[in-house]
Amino acid sequence: MKRTPQPIRFSWELGKVPLQQPSLPAKHEIKLQPNPDVGALWEGIQRAFLNEKSWIIGLEAHLDELRKKTFPEGKPAAGMEVLVLAHGSRVIGVSALRAEEGAGPQLLSGIILDYEYQRRGLGTALLHASLRHLAERGLGAASVITREGIPAARYLYPKFGGKGAVIDLNTPTGS
């Protein structure tokens, strides 16, 4: 019998994140998305998760929780900012952020990247931009909650000094 993948909290000390942004290929840019189109963003988020087989177990519940956290009442959560990674006019990556000190997570959505654009360093660039954005907002630390075994937990989130710890669901705070 397969065991259910455990949630993991990755944390970063933002003062240790390099200032220099990783380079992006031509026609790619990372930018703050004011007044994001919730429908289009949500469609892209779902597509990215559906194409990642590591998320299939419990995906519906995860997406439901993510939607409530990022787009309650069909609009962006209070205090949330959205960074998008665009290739030309197409949004290929998303990072929903909330610059609030405390338990977090501050990376509300995690780094979401269209499957066909993965493994090119673009997720690394979006993670870096997200962490630097939070540092520029005055935060000293940031975190994201993900699941063990997914590629982001194995390869992306350990970058820039990210430290992962399994979340103990048996404790009252879940951490």
C-alpha cells in the first residue's frame, strides 16, 4: 500500500538570497501582475498541476485548498501580490505571494510553471524573483508548503538555501 505523501515546509532566510537575478532567455520576463485575471490565472494553475503526475494523489483537495487561500470569493486574497513569468504574451509561470511576517506561508501558491517550460531554469528564476520581492517588502524569512517527492521539493525549493521540514499533522499547529 502506498503511503500518502507528507506535506513539507521549505523556509528561506531572505538576507542570504543572492541579489543577482538568474538570466532569462529572450522574450521571457518576470513582472508583478496588478489586477490579475483570476479566471485565466486559475486555469493556468490547474493546468500546471494536472500535468505533474506527482500531484495526482489528493489533487482535487489540494487545488480546493489553494483556491480558497489565493482567490477567496473569486478575487485575489487581501495583501496578495502575483508575479508572473511571461514568454511573449503568454503567462507560463505564477507565484502568488503575501508579504506578511510570521508562520506563513508567504509563497501562497508555490512556484507554478507550465509543464512544457520546466527543467530550463525558469522555475529557479521565478523562485529567486519571488524571494527577492518578499525581501524588498521587508521580510527576513519566507516559506512555502509543498509535498514530499514532487520535483519542486527535490530540485527547486532547496535552492537559495531553502530548508525543508516535514509538517507533523499530529500537532495542533500542523508544523
